[in-house]
Amino acid sequence: MGLKKIIKRCKKGDLQAQEELYRLFAGKLFAVSLKYSRNYQEAEDNLQEAFITIFKKIEQYKNKGSFEGWMKRITINTALQTYRKQTVFRIVDENAIEESEEVSLREEEVSLDFLLKIIQELPDRYRMVFNLYVLDGYSHKEIAELLNISVGTSKSNLARARQNLKEKLEESKKLLRFVK
């Protein structure tokens, strides 16, 4: 059955169609949820909340734009709401921002699993901004609005995330040289 039919049936409250939609997109949306969560359990909780919202608001989807993109935005916003409630962001002095140098990686040096692991280990406020800016392409202005922080705080948190990642990468390179 086509996606448009599934969406149409979901709009009518068809539980079987909702289950089909869940099976089709749960994996992709879980990956999105995991980027913004501290661990698998939290990602599962955020995913569940996102699907509840998707099913409640599916009537608002007017077949314009990507349905998957619409669901992804709901998933991201669900995870961000969790963090807003926990007030994990702290205000920093915008004048104290230092532009950090870009982290340069060669593909053969670092596995994707390792990169994802160290991104997951970033402090919440850094991970959120890093994911939104680097992985999902949001601007600092958009991030500031989403997270209810200043643009300067967004830039600062990104710079600190990059610095933190750079340090972890350098640490792992030293370990690799020691093991060899």
C-alpha cells in the first residue's frame, strides 16, 4: 500500500495504518531521536512521544513537502522539548566566544561508530547544538529560537562541542599510536 493511502487512513484513526506507518519510519526516526538523546532508553521515550504527536497532528499534514521531513521535525522538536523542561542550557557571555578551529578527520582514521559515540558523550547543551547545526543544517538563529537561547550561546556551545570532540579524537589517536 502506498504512503498516501496510509496517511489518509491514519487521518481517519485507522490503527492498522498507524502500525504500518510506525513500522515504515520507526527505524529512521529512532536514529534522529538518538542523536538528541543521552541514551537508548531516552531515545525510545522521545520516539514514542513523537509518534503520539504525529498521530495526533497528522490531520495538519496537507501533502505539501516531504512527509518524512515533517515527521523528522516533530521528532526533533519532541526531543528538544524534553531538554527545555530539564533546563540543560546555560547562558554564556557572548563576548567570551572563541571561534574554534574545524575538526579535520580522515575517513580511514575514525570509524563512524566511534564518532557517534563521542558525539553522544558530549554534554547535552553541546550535543544538541552540534547536531542541529552540523548534522541537520539549522542556522544559529534557528537553533536559538528552537532552544530558547541566544545566537551567541548557540555559537559558543558549537565551538565548545567541536573543541571537546577534537580533544577526544586526539586522545584516541594517541591511544592508537600506543597500541600499534
